[in-house]
Amino acid sequence: MCVLPSLENTGLPQCPRVIRQELASMLDEIRVVTAEKAGSNSRHRKPRPKKYKCGLPRACPDNSFAFRIMSGAANVIGPKICLEDKMLMSSVKNNVGRGLNVALVNGVNGELIDAKFFDMWAGDVNELLKFIRPLHEGTLVFVASYDDPATKMNEETRKIFSELGSKVAKDLAFRDSWVFVGAKGVQNKSPFEQHVKNKKSSNKYEGWPEALEMEGCIPQRTAEV
């Protein structure tokens, strides 16, 4: 457990800077949601600098989807998955949790099919398998780890993620950080994957590696005739 520097001295260690930054980012998201509900088109509101979808530094090409995905930070800050400026999963939406956070998206129109999290420490891996076994061709699969992504993984789970384009699923281990975007029916390994091993000598936090953040543009699938 750690505390923010704004709190009185409690005898607890101060949170690492990255966690403080993640907390600030989460608070910004809450403010945006609150502003939208209150009516964000107030005539007195100052114009904001132009931002591209999901906060990307530049616009994606036509016929592609903009995305940003962040893993959880230790067991403190939950992951985020954004697609086309829509937050699919986040702590603010209250739909993320320990383990693997998985969002399934229609690769043709970019619509969310379903989003769930699966506890890979104390949960049932069969629930995850039921979720990822029956995917249709072209379905996009977004994955963000939080705390522990791998303890309950079995051979079939690793095989399915590998078939979706993952290079590291076969070696994923306890408390590794992992973000991945794959698709059903891909022929090659996905270019959208990052992985950091849980290693005591290089961990960013006590007991956990650094959080990961990945962004990019995913080519839109063509509807079959």
C-alpha cells in the first residue's frame, strides 16, 4: 500500500511517480465523463487543443481503427482499452479486474461485441476459454493484463492466443505485464503486442514490472460478400 504526496504523513511509503500519473489520468477521465453528463458544449468553455481519437498524436488513415491500450499498474491502477475514441474498458466504467481484461470487437465496423475480465489467479480458466473459443473470423481481440495474467493459463489458452497472433502467450508468467491486439484468422504474428517479464532485478514496482501502453491504427477488415 502507498499514499499520494498530498495526504498527511501516515507512515506509508509514497506511491511511485508512474502510479501517481496513472491516478491523475484516471481522474482526468472521470472529469471528462462528468463534463459530458453536465453538458460539455457550454458557451463559456474555452476551446481545447485538437486531439485525435484515443489521444493518438496523429490521425489514423482511412479504413482503420485508432486504439490505445494500457495494462494495469501493479495491483493499484486498472487497465484501459480505447477504440475509436470510445473507452471499452476502464476503472471508471467499472468493468476491469485482476487477470486478463479482454474486449472483442467486430473487425468490419469496429463495434464492441463484448468485454469481460477473467481472474487468472483464483478464477476458472474455463470461463476465459468459453469467451475466446467461438470467435468469428475477423474478430479483433484486445487484451490488457492487470496484476497476474498467467497463473491459471493452460496449454489450450496459450494456443488460442498464439493462433490470434501472440508471440509471447506461450511464455507468459506470473505477474508479467502484457498488452496485445490480435484477430481471429490472422496468418502472421500481430505487430501490436508488448510484454515485460516479472523480474525482481528490473521490476518498476515492488513485486510488479512496469505498466505498458500501446497505441496504433488497425486496418479495417473487409466484409465478406
